[in-house]
Amino acid sequence: MKRRDFLQKTVASSALLSLGGITLSSFSALETKKITVLHTNDVHSHIDPFPADHPRNPNMGGAARRASIIEQIRKEEKNVLLLDAGDIFQGTPYFNYYGGELEFKLMSMMQYDLATMGNHDFDNGIDGFHAQLGHASFDFVSANYDFRNTVLDGIVKPYKIITKDGIKIGIFGLGVELDGLVDKKLYKETVYNNPIEVAQSMTKKLKEDEKCDLVICLSHIGFKYKNEPEKVCDIMLAQQTKNIDLIIGGHTHTFLDKPILEKNLEGKDVIINQVGCFGINLGRIDFYLTDDVTYDSTTKNIILG
């Protein structure tokens, strides 16, 4: 799309919000490129849709429906990223019987690009998680879990850089404190580090050193805690860091109709999104990149029902 056409689209829709005039290193200012980010969180082994007589979510969700919608979006859009923010495991008998094999195989069939780990992904132990990784064609990232003395050392990396159509996208993961949520014998020698401190270091590396055009955090630390205002959460993460463009959240099962914006340390907007739980919704965010970064604020999360 030429810049003139892009400007006409912007004026016509009044839907694109600036994210602080980020300079792009990868392509000409005259060229506009679009990245569509699709994402899930806290699917919790929900393979089938909810039954028709379910009191809250009748006929909603299901891996087949999600796969169909993802396939359709890929036909419509050139550059699609598919991400997950953790708690893939635990919640239905599929996990109890197959230990995560089915979840990873289905996500691989849907061509997920990347995921982070949630606390329930340790429910078969760190060795159980490791044993299923052969069924996953995608990688996992976690920057604040130190796996050096575990079987995941060197396997789960702090971040990954994915390039789509010349756009360099840096993605890192953050996990919730495991102590008190997960039995120590399950996560073994995994060390938890402060997510905000880690994020400050990670975003500097990705934006300044690696020159990423977009920086995305896959966060399983929770959206917000009303009764625990001091607890680290995605809102706090956005406010106390810089250089994050998008936080894809999990853990608190927060259903957002569409992404929200929060100001970072430099007063720039950070997009935060979370799509509840159980595979009921599919998150979608459309980015447009020229010599700055904008996103389509009219796009809502997709209800799989």
C-alpha cells in the first residue's frame, strides 16, 4: 500500500492511534506494511467447544473453530503472527490422559509462532513439560524464569526475534511467581526474577541493541489485582518500562472486548490485551508500520461462538 492510500484510509476511519513515532530501521518511510497479531491465553486444555447446555458459554470455543478462523485470517492477511501467553495445560481430561501432547499437536497444526509458560504448564512437573516439547513445532520464551539448573536450560530462551516482510519483531516472555502457586517439586530449581526489572533490561536489548521495529511481551503475570494493588501486573509493567509496543497477557482470565492503552515511562502508549480463558476468544491486533507504528483501534477480539 502506498503512503497516499494509507493516509486516505487513516482519515476515512479515524482508527489509527500513534505509538510514539518509533523509527523503523527495516524499510522505506514511503512503504506501509501490516502485521496482524493473533493470540490466545489460558486455554487450559479446552479442545472441544462448551456443550450447548452450558450455563455461561454454550457452544463457545473449541480448537476446530479457532483453527478455522485463523486459517481464514491467514488467507486475508499477508503477515500473521500467532502467539500464546501461557496456561496451555490443565483443565480437562485431555490433559490428564495425554499430558499435553494433544494441546501441543493442535497448536502446531494451527502454526503457532511462539508461546510463554504459565504456572499450570508445570502441573506435570518441569520434566513432564519437557517430555512433550517434541510435539510442539513452535518455541517457548521466558525471560524472568531462570532455567539454568533444569532440563529446560537452553531450550526455553528469554526472547525470540521473528522477521515478517522485513519487519523485525522482538518477543519476550514473563511468568508469574511460582512459589505458592506451584509445588516446588514440580518446578524444581527454576528461579523466579522480578518481571519489571527483567523487562527493563529485555526491552533495552530488543529495541536499542537488536533494533527491533516492534517489541511484544507475552506476559503470564496477570492484568490487574484489585485487592492487591502492589502486586506486579500488566498495567504496572506498562507504566514502569519503555519500548514495549504490545503486552499480550494471561493468568487473571480477564476478558477484554478490545485492547486497552496505558502510558509508559516516556508517556507513550502501550497496548495491553487479554482474551479471558478456555479458548472462548481469539485476540487480534492489526499494526501498520511506515516511519512510525500505528494500530487499528476499531479491531475487536474475536468471539469463538
